Amino acid sequence: MRLWTMNSSHCLFCRFQPLFLPTTRTFATTSFLHREKSSSRKRIGGRTSKGPISSNNTYRRGLISQDFPAIVSTALLEFKNSFSPSHPLVKNWDKFERYVLQAARLGDRSKWGPLWELKASLQQTYLRDGIGGLKKELAYRLKADEITAKYSTEHLAEQKKVADLRFPAEWYPCARSLQRTIHLHVGPTNSGKTYHALQKLEASRKGFYAGPLRLLAQEVYARFTAKGIPCGLITGDEVKTPEDEIPTIISNTVEMVSLAKDYEVGVIDEIQMIADQKRGWAWTRAFLGARATELHLCGETRAVPLVRELVALTGDTLKIHQYERLNPLKVMSKSLEGDLRNLQKGDCLVSFSRVGIHALKNDIEKATGKRAAIVYGSLPAEIRTQQASLFNDPNNDYDFLVASDAIGMGLNLSCKRIIFQTLVKRLPTGLTRLSIPEIKQIAGRAGRYRSANQGRTKQSSDPSNIGFVTSLEQVDLPYIQQAMAFEPPPLSAAGIYPPDTVFQHFADYFPPGIPFQYIIKRLLDIAQIRPLFFMCDPSSQLESAEITDTVKGLGIEDQLVFMAAPIYSRDPVTRGVVRAFAECAAEHQSGRLLDIPSLNLEVLEEPVSGKKDYLCELEYLHKSIILYSWLSYRMGGVFTDRTLAGHVKEMVEERMIRALSEFSANKKLRKDASLHRQRALHRQTMEHGRLLAQARLQTTDPGVMPIDLSVDKNPIDNASSGAQRM
């Protein structure tokens, strides 16, 4: 017997209204915004940057290697002292304390299980958020144990049935009722596999394209629209439909593929992303659930074994199409040796940050006297198309292209040489080197004289059209040479994530007010999965739930919407904005753009500058507006100012472009930057290895003594200072 009953809703991550009624309010100038907005608007400050390359993080790793049980013991003591003896959680304290310390004392070679999972979670939390975060995690664990004992243990057998995720192919009965033909197009980059699939789509009466990036969805939309084919565009925060016509083709980001419509032809691009740890579920969902009679998958050869096994599950017919590269691809024996004057017309330099792209563009133009176009994912579509056209046109002085690694995901540009500025990029989890598949995908874009939008020509298969790959700095070239000669292993499993209906049915066993973060974790803890699949990393969903759990009155359906939303929860500013949006949803009102104090629209009235603080303010606002637009398609009755949000987004992007164009990188600092990144990555790797070795050799004394963690920073931290500067 279920304790509480809630209504079902739509499928995971695809809630949006097919018909959108635009708001009538538009604003042409920021002065009108100023008149409309209240003068009492608050600014959110306190911005911090967290990451494992910080001195705090390195110091914490040192403490973990010395005695992690002592750290946990200290956190437990401080946490226990934070509530009174009459607190209801005190009665279970002794049992909880023994369990946590038992997990903390586990050796690195212990068998994986609940204790190991608890230790790993506590260590990760401490590294990220310090002793304060560790106490919060312990508080959550203690509360979770109480909820589990009260509401889950008694109904565990029934809950395990809901959490049975072993047969994801059966989640889509409409697709299983069709006899689909799966066409798998595999081969290296610039082999024509996507071109052939799009040709089939173009000839269909009704079809869809699903790509990994908004950039690619917009490119396909532009391709078909230019040919006069009625085409619609659906991404998370943008919807375009032809006027006075019903679109025959829909170009989507892969998360937005509709599983409620029948299609003649469907195209899913970059199918190897089905094994991605974070987004793989979207490719699995589209592949298993798309109601297309003819489904074309495009990607790397290493996806073939996995697709064969998935097709065996679905009962469809599989046809494999192998492609060879249309032109040779060679790795050069020398780099540019850091000298931008060695660039040639048709070169594309790859960088990994918006600031880096604009800085490199300025340096190129100063060094060569020629102009450089720029392309990266968050540029407005019109500007991106204009920049690509300038680079592809041989009859102007735009000789070079500076692009992000997004070109590795199938973006079609006319590049003669691909030149890596560096192979090391910074992620929220620290510095990391590009993987071998990433290097091969990006490098494979070399040698294209014409883009896919222009179609294939004899020129494309001309043997003299050789693509070249190299690096800006010599230090990166040996790794590129090794990567290009190495074949990655075949994919073995596809990512999945529970559908909305599973979360809703599972939540029925718990009363209202139970933290949604607990619902997610508990469901994933008891979920059953077969070896052909794996559970995608839920960290972003958990971070979203952590924010929305602080908002009273937010129902399960609304929390599922926020769980799927594009939330950058590591920024304290955007966390405040997300909470404000969630409060609007809970109250079902006050969702007008100008009524949300957390949005810093005043930055649009400030003079444009290249200062870092100004750029950060614009980036925070841009992320917030993207989220507002995304929510407006799912909660249109609350977030009503979609037209205004689009206008504000354009103004932010225009100011970002102007601000970044004024940024001038110090050439001396840029020189040898790749070598500095390599050294920082090496220091990071060596430090991690040293600490791990120490932890393995260490024995833990059963008598754990708390240690002083009041100063969460090492005053002498020379080992990480260089990495921190990078």
C-alpha cells in the first residue's frame, strides 16, 4: 500500500508546450529597463572560485592522507555540539557515529559497498567544501537514515520494484511496436557519414535531427531553411517554427527529441556520446524511444558493438554503413613554435575558453596583419553564421579561424590545418588533458575546403586536399602524435537515468516535505541495472535539488523540472537566482523578469569594459537569462516574459562581444602558456599519486583523536602555488 499518491506527468527532460504564445512586451533600450526596475534591487556578491587546484584543496588532500578518520571525528563532534541534547536526532547518534567512523577507517583496497560509498562521498565533500561542507553532508546522512528507517525499510521490496531499471527498452512501448530499421553510419571525421544521413532526412516527409550542441541544431536548421524546406528548431531555451507552414523537419538538441510523435526518418548525431558519463542518458533515450521508421545513427566506429547489442534488445533491423575519410589527414612534424607569424591562410586555432579565444584573435591580428574569425557555442546564431561565412569565403582578408573545441562535435568549417593552442583545459574538477577521442575528433576537422552546408563536391575528395594537425607549442605535439596513432577501445555500456514517472512513483512512498535530494539518492541507491547500461553521474541533478529543497511549497513535478534545468549551481550568484526562480514557481506568481531582484539587469547600464568583474557579471546574467527562457517553455504561466528575456539575452551577448574584443592578453604571459599548463597538470597528478600512496601505507589507530581544522588553509603551500596561478 502506498502512503501518498501523486499524479503522473510527462517524460523526463522533455516538458515544453508545443505552441508558444509570445508576450507582447518588448523593450528596445536599457533606459526603459531602468525606468521599469525598482531602485531597491539587491546585488549578490561573495563570489568564490572552488576547484581542486586551489591551495585550500591541496591542503585538504594532505590532511586526508594524514588521517581522514580524525577529520571525520572532528566534524562529528562539532556537528553533535551544534544541537541540544533534546534534539530528536540525538537518540540515533551513537549508532550513526559508529557507522560513519567505520566507513572513514576503511582502507583503499576494501571491497566496494555502502561503507566505501559513504567514505568516498565524505572525502569528495570535504575536498570541495571543507569542514563546513562535511558537517552539512553528515547532517544530511543522519536525517536520511531517519527517513529511511521510518518510510523506506518497511516498503523496501515495493520500492525496489519501482527502482528496477534493468529493462530501459521497455520504457518506450510505442517505439517497440514499430519495426524500425536502424542505419548506423560510422567512420572518421570528414567521411561524409552525417552528410548521407541528412540527405535521407531531407528526402523524408517528416523527420527530425538530434545533435549534441545548440550550435549543430542551429546549423542543420539553417541548412534546411536555406533550401526552402519547412524546418523547426527546438533547443532547451529556443524554439523557432516557420510562419504559416507546418514544419516537416525538426532540428533538436538530443535532449529535446519528442518521443510522442511518429517520424519517417530520424537522425541522431555523435552516437558515441551514448557512453558519456553525464549526458549519455539523452542518446540512450533518443535511440530507444524515437518513433522513427528509419533511424540513422552517426558516429565513431567504436560504437558498433554497443549498438549491435542495443538493437538486439529492441528487435529492430540493423544496417551498418562504413565510411572512409574523404581526404588524407597528417600530423605535422613541427609545431608553430609559439610564433603566430607561422600561420597560413585556412588555419583554425583551437582554444578552450571564451576569453582565450578573443585574446588569441587579437594576438593573431597583431602578429599577421590579417583578420581572424571566431566561433564558439554561446555566440548568437547570427554572429556565428556571419563569422563562419567570413572564414569560408576565400575572397576576403579573414584568413584564420579561432574556435572552441565545439568544432569536434561535427561543426562543419573549411579548415586547412587544425592547430591546438594547448591540450590542457580547466574544468570545475580541475585541470585535465583532452582525451584521445576528443583530440581525434577535433583534429579530424582539418582539410575541409567546403562545409556541409555547401554540399559535397569533387574538391572534397581531391587527394591534394590534405588536412594537417599540429600545435602552437612544441610541448603538445608528441602527445598529439601518439593520440592520432591510437585506437580507443569499443564502447561497452550506454548511460541511463530514471524517467520522471519513476521518480514520481518512488516519491509516492514518502510524505510531502521529504527532501528531493534524498528521493534521488535513495532511488539510485536501490536501483537495479543490467551490465549493458550504467547510471549517469547525478551530481548536477543533486546540486539542483539541494537548492530547490530550501524552497517551501515546491511540488514534485516542479522539482523534476528544475532537476532537468541548465543550472550552473557552482556559482553563488546563479544559486541565488535559481532559488528566486524556484520561489516564483512555488508561489505560482511574481515570475516577471523585472520583478526578480536577484537578476542584476543594472549591469546593462554600465559602460562596456574589458575588466574581469564586468565580464563575470555579464556571464552570470547570461546564464540566468538562459535558465529563465528554459523555464518559460515549461512554466509559461509563471515565467511570462519570454520575449523580454530574448531581448535581454541579445543585449548581454552584444556587450560580451564588445567587452571581449577590448580584452588584450599580455603576450609575455601567453607565451609558453601551454608548457605552464602541462607542468601544472603534472604537479597535480604527482600530488594526487603521492597522497594516494601515503594513504595506502597508513594504518589507522582505533582511538581517533580530533584535529584542529579551524584554519582551513595551509600558510605554506609552495607545492600548489604555480598550479593555482594557472
